[in-house]
Amino acid sequence: MASGTQGNGTDSAGGAGAGEREAGSAEAVAAAKAAAPANGETVRADSWIWSVRLVKTRSMGATACRGGHVRVNGERVKPAHALRVGDEVRLRQGIRERVVVVKRLIRKRVGAPVAAECYIDNSPPPPPREAVAPAGIRDRGTGRPTKRDRRELERLRGLAGPGPATGPGPGASPR
């Protein structure tokens, strides 16, 4: 038998109980503490925003820093800027701006629940998504759209011009 497996079906690969889940979260916190730098050390800005899952990759974090999308305490920073506990990090992602305060420094990427414990999120709520009725969805079984239906669908989707074309365009030769 493999190590950790007992013959009675109570192996550790089976479902995790409440006690095992608590131990798992304690292990995750311990992993975050293990990923932390030694006392007095700092962490690079691009590495930290990647570690706490504000960006998908470290290179995206470095690109955001170089592009001026990351500000620490109001100042634009380079990727190698040293972060400290208590710094306010502003990260602009598209139209949304994330505002976080550094609570714990970590070097290695950790799980989302542990990463959320490493900062205080002061971000404004994301802008609401526009509730738009889906334009041009046809009922099932209605068949192929007619030319008129197709033009109406294009007009609804904003693909067509301002109105129907009237007569031949410029440069058309009569037959």
C-alpha cells in the first residue's frame, strides 16, 4: 500500500473533512509566511502585485509598472521598486482602478484566499455592467432570415449604415 493509505478507505485522498480543511488553511497561511521575506527586507512591486493575484503574470506586472499603471503612495514606480508594509498601491486595469494597502509582504504566488489576507482592498466598486437586451437573437425554428430581417438585425447590431441605400451609387454605369 502507498504511504498514508489505510485499508479501511480513510485515506487522505478521500474527501477532506472540516478538520482537514482547517489544517489546509493553516498550512496555506504557513506557506504565505514562508513566502515572506526576512525581517527588514522588501519585495519588488511587480513581484508583489503578481503574488497577491492582482495581475496574471509577473511580466504583466512589470509591463504595468513600466507603462505607469502602478502607483505606490501616489508616485509612479518602476518594476523593481521596493514595497513595504503600509504602502498604498494603485493599479489601473482597463477602466477599473484597484487601490490596495500592503498588509503582508510575500515573494511567492499563493492561493486566492491567502492572497486576500496580504492586502486591504480599498478599491471603488467596479462599474456596473450595462444591462442590454441581446440584439438580433432569433427564435429557434424560424428558418433563414429574409433580406428585410437581415437588414433589421444589422441595424440593431449597429453594423449597417444610417439607412437603406437609394438607387445606384456614384460611378454606376447604366446598362
